Amino acid sequence: MKKKFSFIFIGLFILAQSACNRKMATNDIKIITLDPGHFHAALIQKSMYANIQPLVHVYAPSNAGELKSHLALIDKYNSRPASPTKWEEKVYTGSDYFEKMIQEKAGNVVVLAGNNKLKTDYISKSISAGFNVLADKPMAITQDGFQFLLEAFRVAKKKHLALYDIMTERYEVTNILQKAFMQFPEIFGSLQIGTEENPAVQNISVHHFFKNVSGSPLIRPTWYFDVEQEGEGIVDVSTHLVDLIQWQCFSNQVLDYTKDIYMLSAKRWATELTPSEFKQVTQQEAYPMFLKKDLKDSSLNVFANGEMNYTIKKVHARVTVKWNFQAPAGSADTYYSIIRGTKASIVIRQGKEEGYQPILYIEPTANTEDFQKALLQRINEIQSTYPGVSVEKYKEGWRVIIPAKYAEGGHEASFAEVVKKYMGYLQNKRIPEWEVASMIAKYYTTTSALSKATTIEANLPTANK
């Protein structure tokens, strides 16, 4: 009898231990921040999360000046009057910071946002060492980097690790509703095929180097202006735009980058920064040596601009990214997106007329009574998820009225939504197949565009370069 009870006790102990392990896997997420060189690393911690421990281990080189800015942002979140966070930062600096991270294994999720030249290697080695990885875009900035990323995804799958990138634009309400209206055939029809000259899908994004983040002027590290370290514009911000095309037009589909993506044409061009502009945005008196190659007279040429024309599942798409130094007084970043259906185009504009806030428009090919009736019926469905959303007539189409509460916090608030989605994937110990395929297809697209642009440029007559 004693022996029987012993077996029962052992069995119960094993079950309890197993349950404890499962709980640790889902409710005991420990963050490691590796070499934080971009403010996105701090935005991950702008909110607290029930499943993430407040103690965060930070590993960075001792000469990393941007580490100070990172920690200052965390302190700002911890000390704000409304809903302060309670993060604790344990920092290790030294030339062996990466080896120390591997050795100590102080967490199970490595957060990466910084120098993109190093990022793909960081990802690869972190995955190989058994860490999950949440990485800011871009995860690869060259075709060689893309090959390393492919291998990292293969190893992550084998080790049951979650490798994921931070796609905040999926949580912006106008992007969500643009996608939602595409699902209504009586409104949108079906996605057009388009042509290279008149693509079915087009995204244009205009950004500025000097701006405010969390209420303070953003100071960028000097390496941010070296495209060999940050990546050219065509492989950086364009990551978001390519992702939106895949997410909105081919939702939950498993893309095959070897068959579904074809790069037609691409180009890139530079933004010129004067010495005074460079000093204003970096707080550095002089250009570092690694930027000397990009100087023309005294101005710095940053290849932050690019455009690509490609097909995805035979649908023509165009992505354009532009960077200026600073927005003119009274203006801001702008965004334009159009998705053409056979019955209507769903358009986002964020220009002067919109007060530099994204506004969603529905522009039917024929604004008939039947179309209006169908639109108003579908608005009732939208309101079940987004109460207060409505439409009003606008020129030859309709403007979607979205209550301001759905845009509270803006871009910065989207980081918390990404973290919550990622935690769900961690709990399931897998990222959906379509998500992984989408990430691979996305970085194939951007790095192929850069390759196409530089190849075309290299073959131009000298006078046209």
C-alpha cells in the first residue's frame, strides 16, 4: 500500500512540476535588451505586461552612446505622472557583452532595435543559443543578410523558438479598416491586377530625420546615417509598406517568395544633410570617419530614398519611401496608400488637407444607390467592432469618420499591441506558418529591390549617375 501511495505521490509531483514548467513558459517572460541603438527598443517598455517580469537585463558595448538615451527613455516612462511603468534595468557593458549575454542566459526573449548591420548576426547567434527573438525592422538589409535570416528561421523552427519582427503599422486603425473594407465584395469588388505604370496597390511614405519622440527631440546616433549600418531607405521603412501589402491583400496566405514575388524595377536616391543639420540631429560636431565616403563637398549624401515596382501573386505593387531632414512648420510625416478594387478604391491620405492625420476614403467606380445602401449596411457591421465609426459623402466618394479614441497614443502605442501578439505566439510555442512565410517574402522583396536598384544604377552611363 505504501508503495502504491509512493507511486501516486511521485506521479502527482511530476504533473505539478510539468504544470509549473508550462506556466513558466507562458507567464514568465524575461526580456533581454541587446545593444539598444534605436528608440524602438525603449518603446517596447512604454507599457507594463502581466506576463513579463519587470527586471530587464541590458547588454551593450561600453562605448555605446545611444545606451544612455535608451535608459533615459525607460526612466521617463517609470517617472511619468500617469500610469508610470516599473521597469528595473540591470546593465552590463563591456567588449564581451554578447558573450556575457549567452553565458548568463538571464532571460528568454532577446529584444533587438539598433544597428542593422549587426542585427542579422545578432538574430542568428541568439537563435542558435536558444533565445526567442523580437526584432525591430529591418531584420536584413542585403541579399547576403537575407540568406542568413533564412537559416535563422530554419533553426528557430527546429528549436521551437519564436523569431518575429515588430510590424506596428498593422495596428494603426486606418490600416485595419482599409483591410476590413476590402473584405466586402459588394463594396470593393475584387483586387485589380494593375500594371507597372498604374499599380493595383501603391504605398508612399515620407519621413523626417529630425522630429520629436515621446515629447522630446530625437537624437539619432551617427551610424544611423551610414546606409551600410542602418540600411538604405529601400530596405528600411519600406519593410512596413511591403508588409502592409502582404497583410491586407493576401491575408493568412502562405507566400512562396521563390514563386510569388517578381521585382520589375527599382531606384534609389540620396537626401543631402548640411553640417549644421547633421549636428542638430546627432549633437556631434563632426562627421565620423565611416561617413567620409558619403560626403559631397561638405554635405552628407544619405541614400534614404527608394522606390520599387514588383508583382506579388501577379498583382502589381509600388512602394516609395522618402526622407527629408525636417518637416516644414505646421506639417509632419505623410502617408498615401491606395488599393484598387473592381468596384472601389480604398485610399488613405495623410497630407495637408487631412491635417497630417491619416484619413480613410472609399472611392467607388460608380457611386450608385445600390453601392450607398451596401456601404451603409456594412458600416453597421464595422460598428460592432469599432463603435462610432461612420461615413460621410466626400466629393465623388465617401470619407470614413473614425473617433479619435481609436488613434490615441499613435505609432508609439502600437508597440504594446505587437508585444501582446508576440506573447500569444510564445504561449503557443509557434508562429503561424503564414506569418513566417510573410516575413521571409517581405525581406526577399526589399533586399531584391536594393539589388535591382544598385544593378541598374551601375549600368547607367556616367553622365546619368
